[in-house]
Amino acid sequence: MRIDKEKLKALTSLSDEALWEEIKKIGKSHGFTLPDAPPKNGELGKVRRALGEEERINLGEAIKIINQYRKGR
């Protein structure tokens, strides 16, 4: 799998609402159903940090955060 760092940079600069819409689209394409409302309390900040780390992209951490949100934690 090839990761487009420019696309990740663009995603991390989106508003919470726009970023959540993109996450929902990506999730849906992989069989996930996510709530319509974006997570509260800075959870998307964690996703941004997981995707925006220099030279190291932690997709596992991003997926973990989304799964926790999906399960209502």
C-alpha cells in the first residue's frame, strides 16, 4: 500500500467536520459504519497527530481511535 503524504497533509488541515466526512467515506469503502456526528473532546486531534507525524505514519493508532469511537468509548 502506497501512502500519499500530500493527501494526508491535506486531510489533517481540514476542519473537524470535513475531516470526519472524509473518515466516514474511507470507513464506508472498507465496510465500517460510523456515526454522523464527529467525535468530541479532541479525538480528531489524536487522529490528526497519528496521520501527521513526520516520517512516521501511525495508521494503526488512527484505526484504534476510530474503532474506540465506533464502539462508544
